[in-house]
Amino acid sequence: MRSNFILVCTVFSLFLWSCDSKMVYDEYKSINEWNKDSIVTFNIGELDSLKAYNLFIDIRNNSKFKYSNLYLITEIQFPKGKVISDTLEYKMAEPNGEWLGTGFGDVKENKLWYKENVKFTEPGDYQVNIRHAMRKNGDVDGIENLEGITDVGFRIEKTTQNN
């Protein structure tokens, strides 16, 4: 009986590892209330300059998040000073209020496409910065403290051409 349990655990572990074999970088930062001036920063080490990567932003939210969309401002800072900024919008809920993403209970996780087939051609470390850009309709000033986002993550995966 014990050897069967060990065999099942080993097979399950190998299955989980093989499912995530494309992962190059994956990190989450916990958030309580996301202040409009708070920047979530990910320090990326040096990557293979000959390979292309897919980039994702991972968001975990709970029922305190009151909106159907999420607006983010992202920056990739290159080792030699170049900065690429993007303003992004992601759908977080269906029109009927049902949350998108995966997970059970109150917390949902969304793996959101950020950039596809990116090459990190400059030698050195990169930095990714993410902040929210949420506003209420008709308001010029942003939402001071965004509730309901529990974690912000950044993920880099190998593309299929890298395998």
C-alpha cells in the first residue's frame, strides 16, 4: 500500500513539473490595498538573448474587487536605460458579474497575456514595473486604494520555438 502511494505521488509530481516546463520566471507579490502610487516591481535576471519569450501578468482577486475590467500601466526597464511603457486593459468579469479566471471560493486567478515573442537582447538585468490605473467613471483622479486585488505576479515562459 505504501509503495503504491509513493508511486502515485511521484507520478503526480512529475506531471506537475512537466506541465510547467515552459516557465522561466514566475513571482508573485502580495497586495493588501493597491495604492494608486504603489508600483509592484519584479527584478528579472539576465535571459538568453537568442530565445523568444511570452510574458504574462498574473492577477489574483477576490469579491472586494468591484469592477469588471482592470487597467494597468506596465514598464519594462532595459539594462542600458531604455523603457517600454504600456497601458493595458483586462476583462475580469462577465457582464452577469461572474468572475473570469480559475480558482475555488472567493479568490480567482487570471493569467493575462502581456507580450508575445519578446527577445531580451541587451545583456544585464531587466526590471518590470506594474501599477494600477483604475478610475471611476467621470473622475479625473485615480482610485486611491484599489480593493480586491490580493496578488500581482509576473511570469515569463519559453515560446514553442524555444522547446
